[in-house]
Amino acid sequence: MIKNIYVIAGPTATGKSDFSIKLAKKIGGAVINSDSMQVYKNLKILTARPSKLEMKNIDHYLYGYVDGSERYNVEKWCNDSSNLINHLFKNNLTPILVGGTGLYIDTLVNGLIDIPSISESIKIESEKILNKFGKDFLINQIKNFDPESFKEINSNDTLRLRRIWEIYESTGKKYSEWKLHKNKKFINNYNLKIFLFLPDRKKNYEIVNSRFLKMINVGAIDEVKKMLELNLSESLPIMRAHGVPEITKYLKNEISLDECISKGQQVTRNYVKRQHTWWNSSNLQIFQKFDKFPLEIDPKSIKID
């Protein structure tokens, strides 16, 4: 019998975590975080990590367990989550993946191009090149050695530009060539049931605005201040978490508190828009799709088989 893995997906600030807990109580499940920033222990407030009270009586995994100094990525998450999935099934618990990072779910299902690890020095070098010479310099280089890969990305996507450059610099082989290799698989013989929530975007924006303001009021600034005292590299993923660059500028007296809040709200709203676009264009098979917020759906009323 093929076992089910449930996924609660959709944009940030929609109430997915609360819904996953209700579902876990209904089916005898445990929750696995699939949000790329909630893995970091240094940011609890700013990533809206579920509280201890919210997680009470339901097992939660992969929340706040990675130090911000680590460059955590999709491959590490897929390895960690696939091991957990097997562990939960052995203990008669149903895995429920919850989070807004669609790439994590897509990679868990479809696998990953098996590229050797890129050294930290190469990643730091790509950041220096971007900051010193700009993205057009990277674009011109990539067009020379791997035009096929450049055609497949948005020219404003600096993370992907850097990634293509890093792979070639590190391995001497083009990313387009690596893509011809067989994907590294993470899970097999499981049936993924994705519950996708794409509620009204305007209302989602309003929730994002109020939530970011609440984060500021309950200690997000002090949280970022403590993290900055660690002198982490600006190239690390945690330093790009929504709100971190904006609060950092405020702490350096480069912008006012009002500007900090406004910009933090804006980048999060932009993220919500990208999440809607990503899921609407995703090839993942959706089990049930809702145009409502999770809190507007009673888990008892939805089908699970």
C-alpha cells in the first residue's frame, strides 16, 4: 500500500501552520517545516516560526535547528526531510509538510541535478563580483560560457546568475551540461497530496502589513541586532530573510523606522506575489486547491484520501 504525505502550501501569512496542526490531530500526523527561513534558530520572530504553545501536543520538525552561519539549501532540506519522512512512517505517524517555499517541495518530488558542492570561497567570490561590477558583468560572462542556461532565467534573478557562474567556476562544466545528468531522487513510493491555498492577494497583503508591524512591536529589531553582532557574511541566506536588510539599514541609521517598516512590508508583499506566480505555473499535481485562507476551511470537512 502506498503511503500518503500531505503538503500544506501557499503564500506566506495565510495561516498554513495552524491548519497543519488541525490536520495532524485529525489524521495522526507530525509537521515538517518546508519554509527555507524557519529552519534558522537565529530568527524566530521575523520568520513567524510557530510558538512552543502552538506546537504543543503535535511533533514539529526542522524548525529553528540550523545556525545562521550555515549556508542551508534545498538539497540539505530534502535530505533531512526525506530521512524524517521515513522515520515518521516507521513510527506510524503521517508526515505533513508545511511552508511557503515551493522549490523545496518541487525538488523533494522531482529530484535535484547531482552537482558537486560549491565551496564557500567560490560563493563569496561571486557575491564580490556582483557587488563590484554589477549583474551585467555576470550576464556577459554567462552569455560567453553558458548561453543556454542564461536563456532559461530572468536576467534580474541575481541568485540564479551567481549560481550558474559558481557552478562553471567550481566544476569547469556548464550548468546546462550538468542538467543532462540524471536527477538525484529523495523520496520514492509515496503519494504526495498537496493542499494549495491561494486566497485573495489583496487581503493577503493586508495581513502581511499588519503582521510585519506586529513583528517590529514584539522584538524583531532586537532579534536582528543580536544576529548582526555575530558578524555573519552578508552572502549567507539568513541575511536575506525578509526584513533583515531593512532592519539592518535602520540599525545603521541609514533609514528611519517608518521607512524600515514600509520597505519590510513591501518586500514581503512582493514575495507573496512571486509565490502566487510560482504555484500557478507549477507542474506539481495539486490534490485540492482553495481560493480561501486555511483558517476559513474546516479540516474536518476536507477529503484526505
